[in-house]
Amino acid sequence: MAKETSDYEHTHPLPSAVANAIYPVFEALSEEDLLQRCLHGGTQNRNEATNVLIWQCATKETHSGLPTVELAAYLAVSHYNDGATSIMCVLKELGIAPGLHCKQACKKQDYTRQRHARRKSSEKSKERRKILETIRRATVTIWKHLKENHCMKLELSRTLTLIAIFSHVVF
């Protein structure tokens, strides 16, 4: 210990009533079976992706009537099936000629989406995801070990150091 210093005692930032109220939720969210289901990292399925597209058009923050939500659903399905350029077909059917900027934006969005998909499906990317999954599993194992051995008061920095050491070993 350095001269003329004392041990620092960290005070709890939350009032005890609040900490006691949220502790059961924390425990429930850190149960092993729940964490195991989240390990693969790909929790979004096709239906969820379509829902995101729908609620981007008809936000939940503002009231949207049935016609607006139906239109948002039609546009989302069209976008999901044919890409962003599908909006140009919709505009043409409505008698509106898409402008240059609309065409460029749609083509750029589709190109970016396709490039991202190609990159994510590359062998290098797949190998990296496998390594990251191994690291996530090791992290869960470390936390499980700490919990079983009643070491939950172990400083966060020590735990992160253990994870970092494991990460360097894997990479």
C-alpha cells in the first residue's frame, strides 16, 4: 500500500430497498439455463425481423390506425422479400415517379445489405463467431464457478482480467 493512504471502502450506490427489490430479477436473469439459451447470440428470427420493419413505419409511440399498420405490414413484407427497391414499384403503382435520390438510396441500401450478408457468411467470419461463442461459454463458466464458490464479491476488474486472459489464449 502506498504511504499515507487508506483502504477505500466502496459505498453501495443504490439504496438498500432498491437493491433488495431488483436482486431477485438479477438472479432470475443470471440463471444458467437462460444464459445457455443466449449463448449463440442469434436470437432474432425472420418474424422478429419483419416486425422491426413494420414498427419502423408505424411506430408504437404514436397511435396508428388499422390502415396504417396494414400498409406498414405490406411494405415490410415487400421490403423483406424484394429489398429496398420494392418501394419504387409501390411508388410507380401509385402514379409517382421515383426520383434520382430515391433510386440511389434504395440501391445503396440493398447493396449494403447484400455486402453485409456476404461478409457474415464468409469462412473467416464463421470462424470468428465460433471463437466468440467459446469465449461467451467460458465467461458463463467463470461466473458459475464464482457463484458456486460464493465469490460474487470478487472485484469486477479481476473477473474481466480472467476473461481477457482467456480471450488472448483463444485468439
